Amino acid sequence: MTASRVAPTASDLPPSPPARRSRTPRWLDLRMIIGLLLVAACVVAGARIVSASDETVKVWAVTADLAAGTMLTESDVETVDVRLDDHAVIYLAASSDPVGKTLTRDVGAGDLLPVKAVQNEDELVSLALSIPASHVPITVSRGDRVSLYATAAPPAGAQQEPASTSLVVESVTVAEVSERSQGALSVGSGELQVVVKVPSCAVGQILDGTVQKVLTLVEVTGTTAAPPVC
């Protein structure tokens, strides 16, 4: 005898598992927030570094080698953009005008101009000297440092005695040299007017040491010699 099969009814089937629905991503997840903050911090830090590397200041620089005592003119200085960080206050900013001021120390071509290297012109005076052209080195020009010597002729009746030469003033700055004429260059008989910058207290000493004497300039090389101090 064959058994008949009875089809299961709906009540006999096990319940279906609940359907899984895709959940909306949690954009405010803590780890994501931390990551975004780190990225933002890196961007800001990088921008500041780049900005700092581009921060330059405009200061004055010297265009030629100049000795202490030189009164600066427009052609002596130029403005340059440099990155100085915390040292910017040491150098003369472009907002300050150095023209008409006097150097207190030697500076070289291309050097930045320190604030302490300039002073008001009133602290020095100009002294004009007449010197034989042959006694002035042809290389001497404005801004150079020179020493001044004076030679006294031997007294009358003592022609065999050597002339006496003495140092009048050491390491003064040339402010101006008159142009050499062809005659002065060819025979050496002409005179040049040389203007030097000296402290006012040294004028009397220089005048006393040069009266009725033949003057000679000797160029001072290097920066070891100091300008005269009264």
C-alpha cells in the first residue's frame, strides 16, 4: 500500500530571516573626524611654512667699498629684498633714508647697511687740502681711507740736510678729489684739492701740521686702521 504525501502548509514552514538593508554611512564617525582634522592641520602648517619662506624685507645695501667717514649719496646705496628673520632690526630698513648720513665703519660693496654704521653728518667736518698731484696716488678716490704726511723744507743755509717728513693724521676718509688735468698728469706740477672728513676736534692739529709744508697722501689698505679719535 503506497503512502500518500501531504504538502506542507504555510504554517508548517520556518519563519523567514529579517531582510538586511544597507545602512546610511556615518559621516560623523569619530575616526573620520580625527583624520579630517589631521589633514587640515597639515595643510595649514604647510601653507605657513611656504609663506614664511617667502617673507622678505627691504633694506639698504652698499654699492661700493666705502670707508668710515664717507657721507652717503644716492649712488652709494640701493634697496634689496632679503630674508632676515629676527635679524631685520640690525639693518637699515628701506623706510629710513641713509642719504646725507656718514658711515662710522668700513663697509664693502654688496654689504647690507647696519643701523649702527651710519650717523648724522654733523659729527664730522670737511677739510680741503691742496696737495701736489704727484703726491696723491692715482687710485685714491671718494670713499677711500688715507693718511696725511707733511714734509718741511730744510732751513735756509742748510741745504744738505734731508727734508723732515712727519705724519699729520692717520686714516681719514676722502670725501672728494678734484679732477686731474692733463698737465698735472704729464709733469706732476699741478695741485689737486682733496677734501677729507675729520672730527672737528682734529682740524687744528691738521692745520698746524700742514702750514707751509708739502703734503703727501698715502692710501690705507684693509680695514685694520681706525679713524682718528680726539
